[in-house]
Amino acid sequence: MPATKTAPPAKKAGSSPLLSLWKAYNETTSTRLKTIDSFLVFLMLSGIVQFLYCILITNFPFNAFLAGFASCVGQFVLTASLRAQVNPANRNEFKEVSPERAFADFALGSIVLHFFVYNFLG
Amino acid sequence: MRFLRTLLFPLLALTSFALARSSTGDSVLVLLDPSLKKENYSIFFGDLEKKGYKLTFRSPKDTTPEIIKDDVAQFAHVVVFAPETKTFAADVTPQSLVSLLSKNMNLLLALSPKQTPLTSLASEFSLILPPPGTPLISHFPKRDTPATLIPVQPPRAHHVISDNLAPVWFSGVPQSLGHNPMLIPLLNAPPQAFASDADSDSGADALVEAAEKSGEGLWAGSSLSLVTGFQTLSNARATWVGGVEMFSDEYINKEISKGVKSGNRDFARDVTAWTFQESNVLRIDSVEHNLVNETLPGETYTINDQVTFTAFISKYDPEIGWWRAYSDIDDMQLEFTMLDPHIRTSLPPVEGEPGMYAVTFRVPDRHGVFKFNVDYKRKGWTYLTSTSMVPVVPPQHDGYPRFLSAAWPYYAGAFSTSAAFILFVALWLAGDDRELKKNKGAKAE
């Protein structure tokens, strides 16, 4: 993961570890991975909001909650897989999966996921 | 339907002029004991014939004319004026008289202080008779008739007996009423009256003794009935009269006080009108049920539907010999039942719509096979019962409410995920070339 690679620049920065972590992430992560990461953060926040709404306000209609929440979780899983497969650092682990192939898998999986979500949303 | 009824109504009323005024038929069989002279009851029988009844007389021991021929009832009503007959022909034994009731024939039976088969039949109608030979006696009011011939004031505000009848002459046997709810007393004994040995007051000691034991075993007081009606569950009516003489010409013509005629004639008219199903006869013409604001009858209902139940009720009008819409029932109830009544609500008359009773209610949140039940049983009135079955189902798969406001966060979540996915794909594909070049550049280095 990028964090492990950031150790040398963090020393150079010489400030708090979190800040240096952030700086190193900004510097060493490619734009694509950043796009993926921001998408993941969005999905996580959306899922948290729905979960809180379900717990605190109402879980009725429950099928709508399941659909909304599952779309966040499912999309998160798919996106995380995509991130793992297109990350150059993992090139050795996914020798036979090209980034294009990984993206095609991701897109197809997402479309199927959304199909089920809207069916279930009510 | 309503139109048809209004059209048919005058026609049928015209044709029915020739018929009797009873709602069940005009043929009457009179079982008259040979000891009773028909001439002595000419006013009573004459009044019946004037109303349009066809009277057939027969001795209780005769075998013809048959009451039931080929299992079909030949008469609509049977009058049994045989208070002293000990043996009856096979088809009019007391037990077979009961079977007439189940064929919806009406009975008017006269008792006497003597022990006859009818005495034992009376107990099957929850009437408890005093021992044989103990007629009703009253020494009040002071009068010049024997103590067994008593003027009795007919009941006031009674829905079978008309108001303001003069006192009626009575002599005969009183009946103590059992707890049968189908009994309806039509004439109660005066409070001072009691049942005792007729000839002398020799039984007075026993009476005083019984009175001291707080009336135990004592036939006395106004709780005794002299004329009692009985209505079976199939709405056949049987009336027990304590003494046949109250219908005789002698009692009808006998003056209660100077210049005041006795009420016997009017009382006999009211009693026969009730017994022969002229008065207090109701029927349910039809019942309907439908979803509120719809006119087509509902086949099935969904839980929590608003449903309107409507009943049309008529009362028999003896004046025209036909049924007339009746809106005066104010205590009828409707039950919506699945084993237990889930809903029990009043079924009030609808103003401005004669004979129509309607109620709207919400079907319970419970599916199953339900029944609309109307069960109206009041003393002296025809029992009204109606049952219609209807299934209540849960909503269809597409019958549930959709796009609820409570679910908007979930909808927003799902839609934003899709939108974000599309945006992400667009960014990814847009960024592809640049990355590719960069990568190529890096590889080239």
C-alpha cells in the first residue's frame, strides 16, 4: 500500500505523523487511485448515513434500506477490488489481469449490482 | 331492482286483496272439541273469516282433512280449541303438533285446568302449569261474577297488543314462564290473582303457608302469564291461551262495567294477528356490501379497506297484504366475524331511504374468511338473520404503498451511488489517455 512507501518522505517533512502520511499519500498516489479513493470515501459516508438513519429514525420500508445500504457496500467492495487490481504496487499478484480487464470486470459487476438494487428498492 | 319493486308493488297489492292478511297463508284448520259449540264462538270465527281466512273445522278425533298430505302442509295455521280432549288423532297428537311448527305453520292452543295431553306439551314450551284442577282465582275487584271469572287489564305499551284495550274477561289456567327467551307474555295475571282449587277457598291454608315461604310453590301474582306467545327459531309462532272461553261470544259481549264492553274481541284480534303472522313480521329483502364509494358488490376485500354494508328490511303490512319498507329499527347490529366478531357495530337506518340500513367500517388488519352477520332477535318480532361470506386478503404484491417519504434517504443513497458510479466511470475513461501517455513516457525512460 502507498503508506508503506511513504516512510522516507515523512522523515523529510519532519512534522506530525498524520500530516506526513497525508503528504506522502498525495505525492506518491496516482490520480486514478485518488479518484478511486475519493469514490470509496463517498460510498463509506453514504453507507454510514443510511445506517444511522435506519437505526435512529426508521427502518421502514426495510427493503429500501437493504437496497440502499447494499448498493453502498457492494459498490465499495467492487471498487476496492478494482483498486487492488489496478494498483501498480500489486502488479506481481495480478499478472494475468490487465487494468483494462479489471475495469471491465468492475463496470460489469457494478451494472449487475445496480440492476438488483433498483429491483429491490421498491 | 328498486324500480322493479315500485312497479310490482301496486300489482301485487291488487292481487293480494283477495288473499288473507297473513304473511304465510289464509287456510286455517280449527280443531274444535265436540263439547264446544261453534255457535258460541261465532264472533271470533266470524272476525277471522271477515279478514279473509278460510276456516276448516275438524274434530280432534277425526282423521280428515289431513293436515299434512304427501309431506306438504295443507294449512297455514292450526287452531287447537280442544282443552278437554284426552285422545287425539294420529296427525294431531301434541308431538306431531310440534312438527307442524317446523313446517312453519302457526299454532293457537287453548289450555284448561284439566289434565290433557296438551298440558304435557306446554311444558315443552317452557310453560309451567299448576297442578290439574287449579284455575286462576281472584277476589278483586269486587264483582258479582264467580271468583274464577276475572277481568284482566291487557298490557300497555306492548308491541303486540294494541294500546288502550278495555279489560278482558278471563277464566282458565295460568302459566308460569320458564327461562326460554323465545317466550313472550301477551297477557299477565292481575297481581291479586292466584291459582287454587276452584270450588271453595278450602285451599286457602296451603296458600297462606306457601306465601309465608316467600311464595315458593305458589302460582300467584302478575308474573303469571295467561296468554303466552312462543316464536320458534324458524319464525313459526305458537300461542298458548289459558282458557278457551275468552274467545267465546259470551265473554266478548259481557260488559266489564256498565256500558263498557270487554276488550276480548280486540284482544283476540291482536293475538290472532300476531299468531298468524300478520303483525310484527319483518324480513330482510337483500343485503349488499361494497367498497366505500363504489357501487359494484365486492368479491374480496383487502385488509384495512373501507367497506359499506347495506341491508334492506321490510315489514309485512296486513292492510295491503304486502311488504313495505321499514325503517324503525334503531338497535340492529352488524358483526364482521371470523370465528369471533372482529367488528360489532350498530346498523342504523339511513335517513331518506325507506327500509335501508347501512354502515361503513374499516376491515380489520387480519386476513381470512369473514362473514357479515346480522342477527336481530327481539321478543315478539320476526327474527332477522343474514350471513354473507367474504374473503379478506392481504394486499397483492403490487398493492403495497410505494415511494414512501420515510424511504427518501435510501432512495437518495441508491441513486447517488449510481450517479457517483457513472461519474467515476467518466473520470476514469477520460483520465485513461493521459495516464496511458504518462505510463508510456515512464516506460520509455
